[in-house]
Amino acid sequence: MKYLIITAILIISAVNVNAQGIGKIVPDKPPVIFPPNAVGLDLIFSEGGFGLGGFYRHSISDEVTLFTDLSISEAKDPQEFTYNYLDIYGDYQSVTPNKVNRAFLLPLNFGVQYRLFENAIFDNLRPYIDAAVGPTMVITDPDSIEYFKAIGKAHARFTIGGYVGIGANFGLDKSSLVGLNVRYYIVHFFKQGVNILNNYDGTPRFENDLGGVFITLNIGFMY
């Protein structure tokens, strides 16, 4: 979790935003009208690793935006951990005990975004809350085989997932979109889960709940 917090701080620091007036109370201000549509890319950071996605947004009012997003990211079993060691040849090696399969999340979500404090702070900081739900495909492939060679042995499972989040869009540019969103994903299998790790006695361990905290950097354009 501490690595996600550090990542969020670095992302926010890297975003080129005119910070003048952010967070200050504004009694009266002329309205800024942004284009109603936006498309772009999501750069995803989580405890499971990195991911990539895309989104489409359509505003139906000054406060409410409907959206859909599609992404792919690596997932971990909650009991999964990795340790590093120095082998006899002086090379660093990484080992994840009892890991048998890699797992990847491919959610297709449909959701709603609600802007907060619209008339209270400057428009170069536009905070919001959001929630989404949709089908999720989870792909597993053998961890003992190299990434691309393992594609032919991959298996797919389908379930329902979703997330709730809080975020903000930055800047006053009416063509480009830069934002940051922190989401808590829930991906649950109602029957048998996915086998990422084995138990210590060698029997398969099936995990029914994937997901967790995801930090998403949004980069796109509005029209």
C-alpha cells in the first residue's frame, strides 16, 4: 500500500497544472464550459502491477458524466508475496512461493461520475466521485512458462465486477484532459475462483475475490 501512496504523490507532482487558486473559496466566478465528450488512455498502478486501458465519457449536465472504460492489468492472490535472493553466481533472483498461474483482469465497466464542489473552487481542479459495474474477464496462464509462450495455454473466466472511486481532473484547457482517480475494485467469483497459488501441501488454492486499490492516471482529449 505504501508504494501506491508514493506513486500517487509522484503522479500528482508530475502533472503540469496551474496551481494558482486551487482549493480557494470562490464567491462568484464566470462559468467555464468544457466540451461534453472525452476519450483517452488510463495508466493503471496497483499492488498487482501495471496496466493500461481506455475510456469514453459523455457529460449530461454540469455535474453528471456517464462513462465506459476497458482495461487490462495484472492481479495477485491476496496471500501472494515475492522475495529476492542472491544466487551462487551473484545474480538476483525473484521467487513467489507456490505460484502456479499468472492472472490478468480485463474489466469492461459502465458508470457514472458526479462532480463535487462545482461552485466552490476554481475550475482548474474538478474533484469527483465515481462508480461503475460491468462484466470482467480473468485470464490465467502458467507462471512457469514465459509470458508470450504461455498465451496458448491461457484460460478465461467471466464474472461481474466494479469499483467505487474518487478523483479529479486538472487544468483549464478545453481540448486536453488530465486526471487522477483512486479506485477500489471488487471482482468476485460466486462459484469456484481462480487458481493463482497452490497451498503448501501442493493442492490447488482457489481465490474468489480479486481487485483492490488501483491508482489511475487519465490522459485524453475533449471534444
